[in-house]
Amino acid sequence: MEKLYENFECLALSGGVGGAKLVLGLSKILSAEQLTVVANTGDDFKHLGLNISPDLDTIMYTLANLNNAELGWGQMGETWQFLQALDRLDEETWFKIGDRDLATHIVRTLKLDYGLTLSQVTEDLCRSLGVKHSVIPMTNDRVGTVVHTDTGESIPFQEYFVRDRCNPKVRNFDFQGIKTAFPSPGFLKSLNSPKLRLIIICPSNPFVSIDPILQVSGVLDRIVERRIPVVAISPIVGGQALKGPAAKMMRELGKTPSASTVAEHYLTVYGDILTGFIIDEEDRILESNLSGMGLQTTVTNTVMITLQDRINLAHESLRFANGFKI
Amino acid sequence: MEKLYENFECLALSGGVGGAKLVLGLSKILSAEQLTVVANTGDDFKHLGLNISPDLDTIMYTLANLNNAELGWGQMGETWQFLQALDRLDEETWFKIGDRDLATHIVRTLKLDYGLTLSQVTEDLCRSLGVKHSVIPMTNDRVGTVVHTDTGESIPFQEYFVRDRCNPKVRNFDFQGIKTAFPSPGFLKSLNSPKLRLIIICPSNPFVSIDPILQVSGVLDRIVERRIPVVAISPIVGGQALKGPAAKMMRELGKTPSASTVAEHYLTVYGDILTGFIIDEEDRILESNLSGMGLQTTVTNTVMITLQDRINLAHESLRFANGFKI
């Protein structure tokens, strides 16, 4: 298998939980030199004075085998003593920071305040946790996803996502700061590497996880210039989001929740960015529809329950992409 | 009892554990209007980006009945998940912040960064924890106790106290910033109150807990001007410090560890500041010596094991002071 991927680099663009599952699968196949993971940081925010990077942490904890699989955030075996004490101090506790998770935010904040970039801090954290693959923020600049709702209210992403449990109806999204945000050095390095052969768009929320990454200044142009396969995996299976509000968002945006809508979104917003699209067996019926959009499609199991499911989907993604001659 | 203390205000100057015990006793006798507690903040420091005020917290937790009596710091029922995760991230863990205690430091740091003073933050924290008596920092300005050692090294207090476990031999102390530090508004208010009838110097370390308080700009002059009883309780019993490095420090400073040395220190450094001195029954033999210094002395049990011990010593201190006609 490894021979197949000699002299090969792959760039994976990912949000949190769903993306992190595929990233884990990829990390079991590709070496640290072969795989670069770029995470969305539009969800990052300052809370209780702490710099919190949910997607970076989810990916990092997943690769370190420290992730809390039940919750989808924080570390395995989290306890909530801090949060209870915080509640006692009459502070907001809607954002559930576990006692172990807290160490990450404190160290990140400390190092950022010292003047390190988010990339440098993430590299340090990964090294300490024994994560060998590069996990890289999309940018070292501040980008803040804002959710505009049907009531005219604009809500910072974590307040929408966690505090309001995705209840408000979305109208559109705004990535504040995105136009002046530069790709992080590691992201640029990967995008510019002569060995880069494949970009994988993980099964993450297209609107709030992948869009910010693709909209970082210059990223889309560079991807298009590279003329290498770009393969996306649908986060929507059977019209449902496996995790998170993607399907709900689609309905609120006036679209039918389906894998086709995901593909359509990428094609509409980013032109012919996608080379291939991977959908679940349950969505086999959409194949002709996707062909009609000019997309090469493959059908496989995309629901990742076990580690083997993750590895299988990673293999399938690599095999599929390997078939493209560009 | 309360009648005796009508139209009466008492100001207690305190360091951490030992002082907090007496403060708790006083709080069971005196109302919130009658008792003001001023804490040393020379031990305060910034650690992991957090503003930590050990003496304020010990007093606050003690009055809230939340203190960890076994450790002498942090909250009851502390867990150490944060610290373990921090260790995993290769950060310094010598300063043992418990998961519950951490909430206090995070809230304090957040509010200070918002621009609140340490007094305001402490008031908020006390209100949330149901502490009715005023617990007040000696100053809202930054003061940092530095320990100068016999090797010529200068060590910030918490590093000496916690990291180095008081092992270095002390030569003298320096309270950085003390000359430009103003008393906090609450401290000044108490010092200027017409109802102030008594100042109690708690059984705290004279060198690193009480000296900083007395050396805040203008404090000593105001105390002397007031011509009200100032009663100190010896933290040294039978030549030993009940807690902490006071006796060890005395030896290293070339003095004999004893209650007399405590009194001598206050008289030498601050002139005739003390009106009365309270020593333990074990030290009855020192009475004539203390008389020779011109000090009225009373002998009682100063070793506070039970809550009743704390209340008894508080009563004894108030009774003793009440006997002075100034």
C-alpha cells in the first residue's frame, strides 16, 4: 500500500469530529511526511479569556487517541470540577470545558500571549501529545464565523452552535477577517509542494467548516492552479448529517439536505474545484445526478463507526483519487 | 458578646493559612460591618498566564467553608485532572492548581483583564461564594515579594515557597513595587473609619505576610496616627512555626525562633506599633521578656485545631484588646 503512495503528499481539509475520523484513517495509511491536515479555525473563539480552537483540538486529540468519543469534544475521561466551581462563581458555563481539556486552552493562550503563532502553538501541543502528523490551522490570523439568522440576529459561531444548540434558523454565514487572513505557513507549504498529489475535503460541514478554509486569501486560486485531484466526501448520508447541523442548515437555506446539495454547493461557490465525490452506499441513487454535474463519483461506506471503517474510507479515498489522470 | 462590640470595627491583617484560621474565628463573633480583613498580596503572581492570589484565596475559601484543610490551599475535594493534562503538555506543574481552584484564577484573570481592580474582583468572588465579611487586598497595585538567598540568588516568592519548598537559605526580602503601592480603597476606608477600634495582626509570617501589608505606602503612618490598640498573635509556638517557614527564616536571619523574636521584629522595624501581644501557653516563660520590651502580653491557647479553638482565640484577642485604654 505504502509503495503506491511513494513520493506522494496529501492535504486534508477538515472541520471537527467527522473530518477527524477520516483524518485518523488517513494517518494510519500515510506517513507524517505524506499527510498534512489543515483545520478550520473559523470556530475559534476567546472564552473566559482563553483561546479555544475546537477543530484543531478535536483533530489533535483524535490523532493522539485522547479524544472523548462520547462527547465529540474534549479529552477522554473528562471531569467537570472546574465547570462546577465556575458555576459557583456565577460565570457562564454553557461552553463545557473539561478539566483536562482546559490544560490545552491555558497552554495555547499562554503561548499565543508570548507571541507564538497558532501554528507554532499547535505544533508544540502536537509534539507533547505524540501526534506525528502535521495538524495545521488554516491561518494564523483571526477569523470568526458569524451566523446570520432569520430574525436578523448575528451570532458568533460557538454561541449559535453550543449555547443556542443550533436552534436559530440560519440565513447565511460570514467569516469575519477572512479577506485579510493569510494561509498559515504550513498550509502554504503543502499547497506549494511539488509532491502534493491530492487534496481531500473531509466529510465536514461545507458551510461552516470547509468554506472558511477555502476562502482564506489565495487558497482557492492556488488549489485551482495546482490541477491535482480534489476529492470530497459527503457529510450527508441519506439526507441526514451524521453529526452536527449541516442538514438543518440546508433546509433553512432552502435546499434539500442531500449529498448532491453538498456537491452542488462546492461547484456553485468554487467553480470546478471538485474532481471527485464520494457518497455513501445509501445514496447510490444520487450517482447519476452527480454525473450530470460532471462529477466522477464513487460509492462506498462513509459511515465511520469503527477504526477499520475510518481506515477503509481513507483507503477508498486514496484509491479513488489515484484513478484520476489530470 | 455582640453588645460589647457595638459601634466597633476591627481590622485584621492576615497572610494565608494561620491568619485565615483566626479570621474565621473573628467572623463568627463580629458582623460583616464590624470586621475587615486585609490580605497580603506580595505572594501574588502570574502563573500560566493566570493571576494567582494565594492569601486572598485561602481567606476567601476559609470564610466560604470551601478551603482544603489538608493541603492548606485550594478548595475542598480538589482533583488534579488539569494538572495531569498540563504535565502531559510538558508544562511546569510545581504549582499545584486543583481543578476547582482553577476556576477562581481564571475568573480573576478575566476580570482583571477587563479592567476591574483586584479589590473589585475579590468582592465579586466573595459575593459569589457567599462570603459576607470584607476580604480586601492590601493594595490594587502590583507588589512582588522576592527572596534574596545566601547564594546571592533572588527568587520570586512562590518559586522559593512552592517550587523550592523553602529550601534556599534566606538573607532578606524585597517587596518589589511596595513604595509606589497604595492601600486599596477598602483598606484605606477601614484605616480611616472613626469606628475603627482595633487592629489585629494575625498569627502569620511576619517577614513575608505581615511586613508587606505594613509597608504599603502610608499604612504604618496611618496606623500610628490612629492611636488604637494593635494586637499581634505570635505565629511561633515553642520555637516552632505552626505552619510555614517563619522559624526557619528566623534561624537563617541569625535570630532565635521564638515568639519574642516576632515581637522584637515588629518593634524594631515599626517602632512602638504593637500595643499587645498574644502568646501560647507553651511560651508562658517569655512573658517577662516581653514585658521588658514594654509589651502587654496575654497567654492563651493559640494553636487552632478546632473551629472552637479559632473562636476562642478570636474572643481572647478581642477581650484582651478591650482592656486597653488608649
